[in-house]
Amino acid sequence: MSYLFHTDDDRREMLAAIGASSIDEIINDQVPQSVQLQRQLELPPAIHEMELTAELTRLADRNANANSHVCFLGGGAYDHFIPAVVDEIASRGEYYTSYTPYQAEVSQGNLQVMFEYETLITQLTGLGVSNASLYDGGSAATEAVLMALATQRGRNKVITSDVVHPQYREILAAYLRNIDAEIVVVAADENGCSAGIIDAIDDQTACVLVQHPNFIGGLEDVAAIAAAAKAAGALTIESFDPVSLGRLRRPGDMGVDIAVAEGQGLGNPLAYGGPYLGIMACREDLVRRLPGRIAGQTTDRRGKRCWVLTLQTREQHIRREKATSNICSNQTLLALRATVHLSLLGPEGLRETSDHCIAKTEYAKQVIVATERFEIVGEGPSLKEFVVRDRNGDVAELLEYARNHALLAGIDLGPMVGLQCEGTLTGLPDRYRDCFLVAVTEKRTRAEIDQWAEILCHAPQTAAC
Amino acid sequence: MSYLFHTDDDRREMLAAIGASSIDEIINDQVPQSVQLQRQLELPPAIHEMELTAELTRLADRNANANSHVCFLGGGAYDHFIPAVVDEIASRGEYYTSYTPYQAEVSQGNLQVMFEYETLITQLTGLGVSNASLYDGGSAATEAVLMALATQRGRNKVITSDVVHPQYREILAAYLRNIDAEIVVVAADENGCSAGIIDAIDDQTACVLVQHPNFIGGLEDVAAIAAAAKAAGALTIESFDPVSLGRLRRPGDMGVDIAVAEGQGLGNPLAYGGPYLGIMACREDLVRRLPGRIAGQTTDRRGKRCWVLTLQTREQHIRREKATSNICSNQTLLALRATVHLSLLGPEGLRETSDHCIAKTEYAKQVIVATERFEIVGEGPSLKEFVVRDRNGDVAELLEYARNHALLAGIDLGPMVGLQCEGTLTGLPDRYRDCFLVAVTEKRTRAEIDQWAEILCHAPQTAAC
Amino acid sequence: QSAQLLFELSRPGRRAHRLGEPGVPTTDALSGFDDRFLASDPPPLPELAEGDVVRHFVGLSTLNMSVDTHFYPLGSCTMKYNPKRNERIASLPGLADVHPMQDPSHLQGLLEMLYELQEMFAEISGLHGVSLQPAAGAHGELTALLVAEAYFRSIGSSRNIVLTADSAHGTNPASAQMAGFQTKTVKSNADGLVDLDDLAAKLDENTAVFMLTNPNTLGLFDRNIEQMNKMVHDAGALIYLDGANMNAILGISRPGDFGADLMHYNPHKTFSGPHGGGGPGAGPICVRDFLTKFLPAPIVTRREIETAEGQTEWYYDLSEPTEHSIGRVRSFFGNTGVLARAYIYLRTYGGDGIRRVSEDAVLSANYLLSQVKHFLDVPHGDRCMHEFVASASRLKKDKKISAMDLAKRILDYGFHAPTVYFPLVVDEAVMVEPTETESKQTLDAFVEALFRITDESGDTVHEAPHSTRISRPDDVGAARRPVLHWSQPETPDDQS
Amino acid sequence: QSAQLLFELSRPGRRAHRLGEPGVPTTDALSGFDDRFLASDPPPLPELAEGDVVRHFVGLSTLNMSVDTHFYPLGSCTMKYNPKRNERIASLPGLADVHPMQDPSHLQGLLEMLYELQEMFAEISGLHGVSLQPAAGAHGELTALLVAEAYFRSIGSSRNIVLTADSAHGTNPASAQMAGFQTKTVKSNADGLVDLDDLAAKLDENTAVFMLTNPNTLGLFDRNIEQMNKMVHDAGALIYLDGANMNAILGISRPGDFGADLMHYNPHKTFSGPHGGGGPGAGPICVRDFLTKFLPAPIVTRREIETAEGQTEWYYDLSEPTEHSIGRVRSFFGNTGVLARAYIYLRTYGGDGIRRVSEDAVLSANYLLSQVKHFLDVPHGDRCMHEFVASASRLKKDKKISAMDLAKRILDYGFHAPTVYFPLVVDEAVMVEPTETESKQTLDAFVEALFRITDESGDTVHEAPHSTRISRPDDVGAARRPVLHWSQPETPDDQS
């Protein structure tokens, strides 16, 4: 059967060695009859590789995707280019079929990759220390808040803004519901800038969570916010976009204490939302509060430089209920992909990627505004994302029309407006009700951008374009 | 630039060490100015990975293929299923970026694979020895003939039939043109059976080359032919289909002296004709005449079992003009794929594959005949290939219609009829002029076969279906 | 060579990845940015050629043991064969290149798959509601506990205690803590099972959830399960099942049938998703019907619709969050890539086959146990489920060979080590889980190696491993003087 | 473990690949077959589980050195970096899953690519006609010689001698022999170049082709090329260029411009197609205009057509064989997969870049030479093209360290060995080709290793390699008592 090894002869020999007459006898010895399932599980019937491959290929073909459609979707997950080398490396069995490096001697590959990843993240963020990754950008933001709350004992206020990723704020609300902490959501201004956070900071503030560029593509004055937070004794958490750092200032250089990010854009496929890569870096002095695995350098008994999992006294398998977090895994394979990706890019490649995003985004803004049917919501430059309002139509219908023209034209922001979770605003402000969010990565060509504008312009509407 | 390593600093340092002022100086020292190209090569401009990938993806999308279309094409290359394990193994850099195992100590992986491949081929063919592979099935057949001519000194006649793969016979004609040998092409009977070969054998016959199943899918009485050849002192060469051997008798068991095959069907992609895998096995006593690389077992200086390239005194790098062949490579990567493929199949998987082919081919014959528009040409059972005649239409137009309905319905045999090469018939007999050749592998489903018949039946025609 | 760090290979001016001209006007694109946003230089990443990168990471890979290269009997981790067809299929553009914010109307294939997977998980668990969102087993624990908390809140209860077994994975108490609960530990008895008296003593009106691992981390199915079921529910608490050991009971016994109200799966263990060097995994949870409305959103739903041709077919959609939902615990849908592999795996086995997976896993573990017990103590009996825990304490007493020594030495024999020092309830624990995807020959070779080690001199074993590139790294030093990233050396060549 | 053979892992009843029910009637399908066709049992292939197969072949792979893992300075083989984008793109279904008998009308993308590749090959060679059909370099030689034979026959000439240099690859004389020619060898002079006197002496009215390698196998560009060009053509013969060393002169010098009438490329060397453990490669040939009509068919052609919209575009097609064509030398089009990689590679570099490939290859070789000559003799001077040949003869005299010893010992240092004992014109030859895709750091480390070896004791070196799984296999024994396949042992356990 499929991947089983034992032949009937094997089973007979093994049972004889065990001294059991059948596998059922062993099971009956262990599992009370009363809780044994007395029927076969009702699952779809077994299907062999050839038919399975054909069937799943048909199933996959029924999904629009960034290959079959031209993708202008972002919102925290991006259609960045993935060099072939990344796939080649990550598809090596030695990486993807290994586990957490409990035995350092036979895990130096993974450990060194983790150490290199951590170093790259410190280089990227300008912060002193990085863990070996977390689940994703959203939960990483919440882990950062928990870390700040644990550090800033006696303060229970978490300040964020209504243009931080709505899902990130939903996670935050869910995690904090049973914990003594208050979430304050500050309204951003009409350009999507959360400078108002500064005024909300007080002596009960444990931390500030800001996203830059934020969910709707706006730039935040992180340095000013961080300065204000620091003055008030609070920590600043920045959710950043790693691809932006070819041009934008690094979190550490702007006074940020904990930086988190969704690392999907560094060589990881879209994969309908996961698995993704939660990046987290912080000031060196916060390291003992950092959740997640950390690899560190040491020497072996012969004095050779090597790498191990370290600072494990933070972790659940030693500290149990006193651990800094319950997390006992990291996204090694995705961190590997990010490590390979950043190695291929280097400083100039990262800068070039940022610049492509910036130039193509600017171009997209120009061509969409030129149609006159559409307007850009909010002023200011964009890294790779901006908000568009359709003056003449329903956004959902517009985007449906585009999908039927092989175009994933943008994300409908309407459904996200005003969402609440346990009394906390997790959604977007009302001004985005009739808008959609557009992301333009380095992969988009001028021809694709022109076609995008063209198709949107020709969608059915209520007034002439 | 692309894959270059040297930075300008590197170049300066290296030139200084060499004692040259520039790379041009070195080149000028070596290459007379008069034969230096004084302009840049006119090639398409350099293009980076992201754009290149996009452009080539578009180019690839313009080609119908066995993925975009349902494939009923055969004629020596088949749409057999390739398990994922085959790709996974063959995409390991240690295999595909290594070279011929000149240094056995650091090539035991490839050498053992070659030895395992050779063993599998002997198990498959029932013959005593196999080489490590040749270029493809067609050139392997000709190499077998050359081998037979070299063995059977004083005899110069090569007998084959007009239903042996036309391209194989073209190769034979090209190779033998400048060599003292005569090719006799026997006409097969109306069922595509080449029993007539037996009568053509005489005391000048060096060898008989028979294909089984032959190009048009017919079965040959190989045992009878081999017996006749043996009686006349000639060798029998069989071009076989490895996938057929789950059911058909092995060449060695039928008295064949040299067996050759196209190994593409064993885990290798169609790839528009190449690279493919030339399989060749022979009687043990012919081994010193066998062309191509051979891996053999030996022991190292500590007595450990290991593998090396052996019997190299047959080869060009030692024997130069006296070598058995000029071949100095083998298709290791394709042989690896075949080795993995056969390991996955095992005896039962091979039998099951044969049986699927046989059953689905029989079904396809039944449904196509049931349309009344089409008839099967030739009687007798088929392994996976048969010839169809359209009573009511032009074959080229019929197949074009099918292609436009996502169907690669068959191979037009018309253009192959009557071809000659240097006075030798390399083409097919006239009876196949208005016919097409259909292959049905284990991958085809009942639904696909039904649809195939349906589409063909609905193609424009001169009379009603 | 491969021990060099990326950063040490770097050489200014080298470069692998390049883009061409953007093809759009670039003048002024940057001018919109206020200077305070812009960095003068890009981050100081290493500079490498493409061939450097490939050789570096290929080389590093060879320093790992992995399922593809070695028997990996790491107890509690279910290191089974990771099917290659899963990797191939999950990489199809229609699965791998789907953006998480796409509209369901154009994702019917994917959503059908995820819906069916929910159904399969429910069937295997004997429970009703399924959330595919959690990103890992521990994340599933946390999510389920947040669900439990929401449930108790909804019924006006302020129960705030979570009970965990002393043999439980450390994630259990840590997750409880994160979810805002206080934890108490329930002891194991001499048989390695939950001590019913201790459980009774600790169950009270503040108990919210009893977290149970069954089969437990000793590889034993708790034979008192029905009694516990009654005790916990009579006390008004819920039972959470840590599904780490599901590979033992697929189709044999269902958590929902033996009392669990909530549970998580580890698809990367039980359903052959690769472990990826420590992640990604996934931690889908199943809950009893009355808890379903508290699950995080979205969940895949379906309804019948009429097609243009007048036929009915299923339309798959995502649920909106209900007022009771805890919200969400990660961004986007979940670890779809991992879930896809679980789906493909389950389709490969079907209902009959999946039970045989557990049967063979149990058989292999019992076979190993039957051989190992001749030279290593196995404190909790002659039978087990999918894994068992031996003890090196006698070896330690006799020859000063600890569980760690044993683990290190087995590496020299070409096997990954078992889990050691877990669970905490066994002295010098050696926890072995062979899985169903190893041959009897491999199991025999492993036993032979273990046996030979017990016969070796202490010195040989203490200094093991001998055959690996490094041996016995200094963990204490690493933690005391943490070096957590590479730094540019003061002078170019002072790195080892 | 991995040294076990597949056949030794086999266990009756194990099974990896399965098909389901065919879904069509199976009764009677076999009944049509006469008994004389059918085997009672399938071939006795080994029986393995899928996990067996994976671990076996992954394990074996790790016993190879390769470009992805090691510096591989194997002279004459151009072991350059094999770009991963080539592998990815060549695996697209629209390239990898195309059947060779499909109609050109539905293959316009592929044929456009192949047409452009023909054009690029022609441009780089300075020649006119291109055939992509030959499957390997040696196959290209044979094909070109068949073309030459057809040409001479067409003009009524019976020239039947092929001249090859004594420094030539062994394939040259072997190919000539296969094509039905007789061969004569032309000597090298003291400078390692073709001895012009000897060439003059051997050129006569029977000479059909002079086969030349330039740069030659010593890594030297023959500075007398123009004189040879005149001599050979004045004698009425053709010049064939063995293109194995094209990596030295891309964009620098074109064979067609220095006199070659026919040549082959090795795309697996020069154009980064992976070597695949010894194959597949390809051996496309280029010929001067008057030889084009003799090329094997098909060749990709194009013509302008008018589209439905009234515009013109290129239509790509396959040529029919002409009456002069030699026919064909292999089945189907050619090694398209290998050619696709060459195309992608050439598109990556363009005209400017491809010259820099050769420049850097030449620079690297000269740099290595400049370092190595301090401790190893390099008989043919201080400058070379893309490779050079050192001699271990002094080392052999002084310390009994042969070229073979040196090669074996360098393996211990983590480098593949250079080519040794070739070309035959250098005593104890050590032929080093670094290629352009290695860093200066790697070259320096290689030099350092070579230097250290020359300083080591003879004993250490004679017994090398020490670090590999096996060392110095018995080649003589292998050839004397050939064991060319595994056989079922007499008793089950008598295998080592």
C-alpha cells in the first residue's frame, strides 16, 4: 500500500519476534475495545500516483493564480520574482526532510543557515538580534506585542492605527482577549498616515505597533513615533516590508525596538497564504524575551567553529508554562528560501528590486489616473502599493470583470471597512469603502500595467470613462 | 555579468600575478590579430532571469504538448507516466552537474547507478551484458549492426524490414554509406509482420535487424527469425520496447544476440525527441565488441567492493582509430532516470503498465472501429500501437482538426511512405499512405479514449460518419 | 569550505541576481520620497556570484541528516517518508501561485480540496468543527484554548485552570499560559499513565481544560481513558487532545469517540508533510459541535448552486467570522501548502490504507521494542503503540554511558538519534519512533548498532560522534556568551 | 548503507509504483496474443518500497563530486556552473512534454527557439549551415565527416584519408574510422603546435579532411593557423574543427574565419548544459555554405506568411531531406533538452557577455598557470587560453609522485582532479581547466592544495585518496575478470 514497507512475510516475522499473533492483538492490548472504531474511516478511496496527479492537476487548473492571471494583489503577500536557485536549493531532501536541529552534529547545515538567516535579518533591519523565524508576519506582530508587554511590566496599553493590516489587528485582538491589556486604535489621516499615534502615547503605553509602508501603502514617520515612544518609556514595534529596504531606512536606524515582517516576498511562493515566514528582530538587550528558536555560534570539543540552538531556557520544552512563548518550531525551510534569496540579491539586487517597484508603481498610478474613471486615494509616494477609487462602478463587479479578463486587478477594501473584534476596531476606516488596493511588484511590465488600466477602464460602469 | 565571478578588483589582482596588463594582452599573445573577430558577435541582447523566464514561458506556451493536449502519439516516443521520484532524484546537482566518472573514488554514485542500470537491462532483456547506454534507440540499432558486421567478418549483408522504424533505417543507411555493407529491406505482409526476413537470410548475411513490436505496432515472430539467423550463422538484433516486457517475451529468451531499445519510455520526458536513452544489451561473448561505456565491479585497495569504468581498451581514448566505436559518452542522467523508474515499477509495476497499455489499446481499437468511419489496418493484437485508416477524409486535415481540439490524435504515416535514402528503402510500404499511427499508453483514460474517437468522428469529412 | 559563512565568501562587486531596465519612466519616481524615508545605502548584505550561492547551500545541505538520507527514529516527531508526489503536486501553479486575497469564485478547485480536507480531518477525529488556520501544533493548542476560553466566557463561566500531564509536551503548559490560563500539572502513575487520583484531586470548578496526550509520550494508550472522560466532563471541564501521536491510532480509535472535545493535528508528522528543518508545519484543530461557532474564521463552506445549464453543483466559499468566533490567529487562510500535502497523502491511502499506516507504525515500534529490551531497560512494559521509551539509566550506572552519549554515538552508525531526556518522567529517556516507512532490514540494523554501542567502551562513546564534521558543541558557552550573528572581523583574517 | 545494491535491498512483495484499475474492459485483452509472444513472468526486477528507492539514490548521489559541490577543474571538459534557470525553464511543459512527431504548426515557439539557436551557432562559428541533430561531440564529428564524404562523392572525388593531430581527442580518429575513412596522424612540434612539416608531408591528393583542435588540447591557440588554412585548402582538403575548446574563443575568434569548413560544438561544455554524469550532451555542427546541402535533415527553416489580420509574421518549419542530405544520424530532431539550455544560456549573456565568458576563462587559466608554474613544470610556456597542461614528470622522478597520485591526492583536499595523462604528447600530463565560474578564492585554495601535495611525503600521496569511501580501485582486475552486472548470490549472505 502506497508507502508501506512491510510485506506479509515481514509482518509475520516481526509478530513472531514480538510474540504476538497479530497486530490487532497488540492494539487490543493497548486500546480498550470500547473506544476502538468498529468501522472503516469514511475517506475517499485510495488513488494511485498517476491518477492522483491527473486529478489534482485538473483541480489546480480550476484556480486562477499569479501564473494564469496578471497579479496586482498585495495586502501583505506579493507576487515577487523567485529565482530558480531558490527552488533548487529548497527542494533538496537534506533540507526539507530534516527536522529541528536537536542533534547539532548532524544538523550543521540547517544551523548554519539559521545563523546566516539571523545575520541577514540583522543586516536588513539594523537591529542587533534576530530569531530563526516565526509563523508569519501577522502572528509575529502579535508576538512582538506580547514581548513588549512582558518587558514593560505594569504598562498594559498597546497603541496601533487603523491602517495597520486588519488581519494583524484581528490576531492581536484574539491573543489579547484573555490577557490584561488594552488595544488603542488610532485613526490615520486621509493620506493614510498614523502620526496621531504620537499623541496617544502615555505612561501606560507598553508599546506602539506601526506598519511601514502600512496596509494601504502609506509611509509612516516611524522615526518620530519611535522618538515619542522612547520618551514615554514605551517600545516601538515596526511591521516592515523586507523588499522596501532597498530604499527605505532600516527599522533599527529609525529607533525601532522590535521589527517584524512578513518574509513571504523573500523567495517564498504565494501558496494561498501559507506557509509564510515571520521575521522578528529586536534590540540586543531584549534577546532573553525574544520568542522562537535562535541559533548561535560556539565551538565543538575540538575547538571548531560550529552552530547550535541556543538560549533555550526561554523555550517551552525547558520552561514549560514559564516560557516566553509556546512556539517550538520555526519556518526553517522558508527562512532558508529567504536566505538564498537575499544571497542572490545582495545589496544592489535589493535596491534594484525596490527601485523597480517604486518606478512601476508610480507608472501605474499615472496610467490609472489618466483614465479619469479612477482616482488615487491619499497623497504621497508609494513603495509598491496604493489605493484606487472607481468613480463609476461597484468595486466587486469591477474586479470580477477583471478576473474574467485574466487579471487579478486589486483587493476590494470594502469588506474590511469597520470590522470589529471583541470591541476593538480591526477593520479599515470608512474612506476605503469603495476602494481597492493595488500592488505593483518588480515582475509587472509596462505592457501589463497598460493592459491593467485598459481592462479596468473598459469594465461596465454607470458613467462614461 | 550573469554567472561570472571576477570583480574588476579580482581581474586586476590576477593580471598582476600573471604579469599581464590586460586580458587582451594575453589573447593577443595567443591569437593572431588577423584571425581575431574585430566586432561584437551579433547575438540577441543579454536578458536577465526574471524577463527571460517570462519570455521563455510565453514561448513554451505557444507549443502544444502532452500536457496541454491529450497525446496519442507514439512512433518510438511515448507519453508514459513519470513518477515524481524520478524527477526528484535526477534533479540533484550531484548527479546532473557531475561528469563521466574518470575519478572512481569521487564518482561511486554514478558508477553504482551505471552498474545497477546495466543489471536492470540484463534482467529486462534476458541477455548477459549491457553497456551503460547509447545516444538513443535509433543510433543504438545502427551501432548494433556495426557491431554485428565487425563480429561477422566476411559477411556484409544486413537484412531488415519495411516496418522497422523508418528513421532507424535512415540512420543505418547514413552510417553504412561509406562502408562495405549491403542493406536488404524485406517487405512485411499486410498485417505488418516481417516473417519474410527468414527467406532472405543467406550465407552472406551478417545480421538481421527486426523491431518488435514494430513501427506500426505489429508483433514479429522473433524466435523464429532468430532461429533461422542462427542456423545461417547470422546474428539477430531486436529493437524492443522496454515497456512491452511486462508481458512480451524477453529478447534473450527468444534467441536474440543483440537487443537495442529506445529507453525514453522509462522515466524520460518527451522533450521533442531528445535527449533520449539508447539501450543495448548482448550475449556475454560479444562484450569486447560492445560500443559505449561499461561499468564493472571490482575492489579497492582495502578490499572494498566498488565500481569502475572497465573494458576501456574498446574505447576511443585508448584505441583511437581502432576503437569499437567513437562514442565517448553515455546518457548517464537518462540511464539514472530509467534505473529509478524501473526500481519504482519492479516486476509487478512493469507488468501492470504493459497490461494497462494492452487493455486501453484494445479498447481504443474497439471504439474507433465502432464509429464505422475508421478501420484498423492489419490484424492481430497490439501492445500499445496500431494503424488506423480514415475512410472519409484526408489524414493531415483530420489530425489538424484534432489538434485544434486539444488532441494529438495520431501520426500521419503518409509522408513516410516510400522514402528512400541512397537507394535503400527507408520509408513505409504504400498500404499506409492514407493512415495514421495511434499509441495508447497507460496514462490514457477511458474518457480520453472516448473523446478521441468522438472528436475524430466529428472531423469534417467527405461522407457521413 | 562549506563551513565558511556566506559573509566570508562575499566580495564587493560580485552579484548574482539582476533586473534589467524597468521599462517605465524612472525619473522622479524617487523624488516623491521625503529624505527622512530614504536610506543612503542599501543594507550591507553579502555580495556573491550565483555559483557561490549554489555551492554554498548545496554543501551545507550535506551536513544534515534527513529522512531522505537516514533512518530518523526521533521519538514524538513521526519522521516518516515524505512522498515526492506531494512536493510535485503542491508546486503546481494552481496551488502554489494562488494569492491569499483572491476571490473564492475563481478558486473552486482549491476550496474544494480544503473543504474535503476539513471533512477528512473531522472523520478521522470523530469531531465536528474544523479550522485549518493554525500554523503549527503549538499554535493549534493555543487556538483551541482560545476557543475553550471563548466558550466558557459565552456560558458565563470564569474557569481559568488548565491541567496538563507531567509527561506532556512542554507546549501544553506554555500554550495554556499564552491563552491566559493558569496551569496545574497532573502526575503520571507507575504505569506511565495519568494518575487518576491526582487528576481527581486537581479537577474542580475552576478547571477549564484537561490537556491529554493519547497515546501519551511514552507511546502508551491510556487504558483509563473512559474513566478520565467521565471524570473531566462530570467536573464541567473540557478535554483537549494533543494530536502529536495520531500516527498510532488512525482509523483505530477516534479522539472524539474517547472523549476529546478539542484537538489538533500535526500534518507534518502524521500526514507526511515534510518537517522542513523545523518548519513549516500546520496545526489544524477539530472541535466538538457546540464549540464550532467559536472557531477562527474563515472556514471553507459549500452550498448547492444551479449552473447556467440548469444542473446543480457545489459552490465553495469562505465563512465570514461569526460574533462568537475568536477572530483569527494568523494572517490569511493558513498553511495551505502544508495542508495540500496532507490532502494528497490522505487521498493516497484512503480509509483502509490509513488504518494500515497506524498498524504498521505500531508493529514496527513493537518489533523494535521486542529487540531493544534485551539490552536496554524499557520501563513501561513490553507493548506500545507507535513509539516507546527506553532508559539508559542502567547503562549510565554501569558504564557512565548516558542517554546523550548513546544518542551521539548512534550518529556514527549512520542513524539519526532517538529523542533523549523526554518525556521527563523517565530517567535517561531514549524515545524511539520508527514509523511505518522503514524496512525490517533498517530496523534490524538499528538494533544491531544500539546493541554494539552498549558493548563499546565508555571512552569511545563519550567522545562520539567521531565521524561527523563537528562533535559535542559547547552549548553552555553558546548560551553564556551568545554570538547570534556574524560580525565583520576587526582584521580580515581572524576568523577560524 | 548506500553501498548496497538495489538488488540487495529487494524483498519479494515490496512495491512502490502502482496503477489502479484501467477503467476499460480487460477481459480478452490478452487473449489476442499468441502464446509464443507472452512471457509467463515479468522480468526479475528488484522489488522496493518508494522510501527505499529515494534513500538509495539520494545516498548514492552524495558519493559523487559535481560542479554543484566541488571545484571540478577537469581539463578539456569545461565544467562550468550549470545555471538553475536553465533547468527550470527547460522543464516547462511547453518544452519538456513536446512529442517529436508533433506538427510544426503547433510548435511555433519551440521552432522559433531552435531557429534562433541555429543562427546564434552560425554567428559564433562564422559558418553558414547548422545541424542541431548530433547527440554528442563525437557524434557531431561523425556527422560532419559523413557530410565531408558526401561532398567529395558529389564532386567525384575519392579522397579517403583523414589527418588527425597526435594531441587530438581520441574521438577524432575513431570518428574518421566509423565514417569509413582511413586516418593518419600529424605530429606536434616542440611548441605543442601542429608540426607544419609533418602536415605538409602527409597532405596529398587523398586527403579529405584535416581535423584540428584549436585552441588545442594543450590550451594553446595554434599561431600557424593561417598557414595551415592555406596548406590544407591548397591541397584540396577540408578543415574540421573539434569545438571542444570553444570556451576559449567565443567572440574572440571564429573557426569559419580562421579556416574551418566544418565544426561541432559541445553545448554541454561551452554553453553550460549540465554534463549529467557523462551525458546527455549534444553535438550540433556548423559547416561552410557549400556543405550545407549535405547536412542531415530536418533543419529548422522559416518563411514569411500572412496572418488572418493581413500582417506578416514568421512561420517556422522543418526542412525535408534534400537529395544531397546524408539522411539522418539519430532519431527525431535532436537533443532538444540540451539545446534549449544552450539557447537560454546564450540569451543570458548576449554578444558582449559571451566574449567576457571566454575572457574570464582565459584569465582564470592564466592566473592558475602563473601560480602553478612555481612548483610544477608547465612545458609549453607561460601563457595559455582557457586551460593549460602541467607535467608531473619532475615530481615523479624526484618523489615517485605520478600525475595519477597527484590527481588522487587532490581529491582529499576537496577538489575534483584535473585530467591526467592527456594529451598524450605531455609526459605525466596534468590538464587544468578552471572555467570562468570559479572565484579567485577557489583558485587560490586549489593552488595552495596542489602546492602542499608537492611537499607531502610520497607515502601519503601514493595511498591517496584517504578521505573517500573507496580508494584506488583495482582497474586491472575489473577488466580481466569483468563483473558487469549483479547476480543473485548462491547463498543469501555471501555478498560483501
